[in-house]
Amino acid sequence: MFNAECHCGNVKLAAKEPPPSLTSCDCSICNRMGALWAYYLSESVEIETSHTNFASYSWGEKSIDFHHCTNCGCVTHYTSIQENGDRLTAINARMASPADIDSIPVRRFDGAVSWKYLDDTNA
């Protein structure tokens, strides 16, 4: 299992497997959040709230909805629809236990300029 939750514990996310890698994006919003993203198809992620829902923020082309806990303010995940129609949920791995993410490789994504992974050898 891969589990994550906001600071107050209101928003909990769970996936059956840890991700093969995490993504550190340097676009204007991800850079400010300091998030590390773990990507999943939305149907494979369980989201639970205990006392208040989460709120969302969309920007630019409104293709990505960033969700945060309305109680503590932590950005827990984002949702989007891919060009192929797949619904994606990206869990903010910073909401997981540090011990659970320490061994997962981090890939750097240039979301500010090229929209490519910086470690992509096929670029």
C-alpha cells in the first residue's frame, strides 16, 4: 500500500502499490508547493475525508485541479484528464511518511520550459 494524509488527517489517500518513481516538477505552482508527485489512474486511488471535504484550485487551461484540505491547507493531490482520456490522480508524496518515500527514485520534470523529464535519455 501507499498511504498519504494531510497534516490534520482529514484527507487520506491510498493506492495499492507504491509508485515506481516520484516527480519533482519546477512549474510555477509545483515549485511553490514543494510537492513530489506519485501518479496513478484515478480508479486505483481511494480518497477519504473525515470531517470536511477538500477544495480545489484550477489555473491556466483548467486541465489540472489541485486539491487541498479545507482544514489544514495541505495540498494532497491533483486530478486531470490525459489526452488519451485516462483520468489521472497525482498524490502529493510529501503527505506520506518520509520512510515510505525515501527509497523511491525522484525524477525531475521541466514544467517551466520544455515539458520534458530532465533525466529522459530519449529526449
